[in-house]
Amino acid sequence: MRVGFKAFRSGRYSFPSFVEATFPTASPESLGSGKYQLSAAIRMLADVELPVAQPSAHDARFEVQIQQVNSVAGDPNRKDINNTKSELTFYDVWRREYTFKLKPSVDWEQDGKTGAVTEIEGGWFFARNWRGWLMLGRRAWGPEGIPATYDTRVEAGVARTF
């Protein structure tokens, strides 16, 4: 469950943030099942002008996000969770209706192991304040069991902005 906050602005950049609660349902259990997690993140968004034939048809930006995740309760026999995740995203809204996102993500685990996934996402604003998307992801590097990494993932989602 995620709650986002209104971004503050500084020049050309905006800085939205959020807090998130994760409930212990991970499978396999080595990925954190049994531990409740709280996290906080801040992002930096920077608008980008693309060298395309119709620049007004695109609303592109780079996004950088840093997120800290910690376990706060749950099964005391399970490993505690403490990791920092960083993401670098290129995001484009084309014709104010279609979205494209390319997001390599790196997660550093407390034991010094690193792993990363790469995700590509396409979406569509199908009604006022509503967006649907399909995301495909795959491990880029690192061993199994690093939090927030996975072998292969397909995600379909719908979101409403208030």
C-alpha cells in the first residue's frame, strides 16, 4: 500500500515522495514472507525535450528514485529486511494518451550483494484520471534472493489519480 505526497519544486525539477507498507505474502519465503515492511522514497523528475519530428506530442522526463525498505514487525524467526533501492527511469507520454517507461533498477542488499532488474512498460490513459499498463521485467544481474529483484515478471495494472 503506497501513499504519495505532493511534489515540491526547485527550478526545472520536481521532487515527489511516498511512504509504503508491504505485508508478508512473498513467495518464496526467502524474499521476505513473514516480515511487515515500511519504506520511504524520494524521486527527482526532470523534463526532457526529445529530438523528434513532433516534440509537442511528447512529454518526456528522466526520473531518479531512492527508496529505503526496513522490516518493522512479523515473524521473529525470519531474516530482517534492510535494503536501499535506486531506480533510473526514462518516461514518455505520447499524445497525452500513451505511456512508455524503461526502468533499470539496482538493489543493494545488506550483505554487500547487488542485483538489478530491467523493466519496460507501456500504458494508456483510457479515461480521465485512469491509466492502465503492462510491464515486462527480467533480472539483469545478481544472485537469486536479493530483495526487489526477480527472474521474470509480467505485471498488468490499473491506477486512478485523485
